[in-house]
Amino acid sequence: MTRITVDVNDEWLDAAREELGTGTKVATINAALESFAERRRAREALAIFDEVEMDFEGSSASFGYGGGRDLSRLAEEARTRKAV
């Protein structure tokens, strides 16, 4: 763990403390930093899924109890929406 001394905007710190539900300045700063690190990991995970080609052919028949939703056009529709 790194120990630092910084000047922090009190209004931002109070707003972050309310949003995060933390009780101390140290807990608030650590929770905020953790939140940003989690967002980065989530973006990286989504980027990996974005690179994977999905095959949904036959999806409407593959779910139990008489079939399910047809997902065969899901990837194409997502790309179309992203391009717009």
C-alpha cells in the first residue's frame, strides 16, 4: 500500500462519500479508485467478447420445452446498431 499526501476537493469527497456509502476519507478514496479499476476490467472483458464471433444458428430449437428465441441475427443486429 502506498501512503501519499494530497489536497482533495472537499465537495467532491463529500459527494463521493455519499454515493459510495463510506465512512472515512481513506475508505472513500480507496472505494473510488477500486470503482474505476473495476470499470476498466469490465471494459476489457467486453472488448474480448466483442472480438468473439458467435454462432446462434438453430438457437430457436435448442432451448428446452418446445424451443426458444431465434438469436441467429443477434450479432448482425448489434453490429448494425453500433455502426449507426
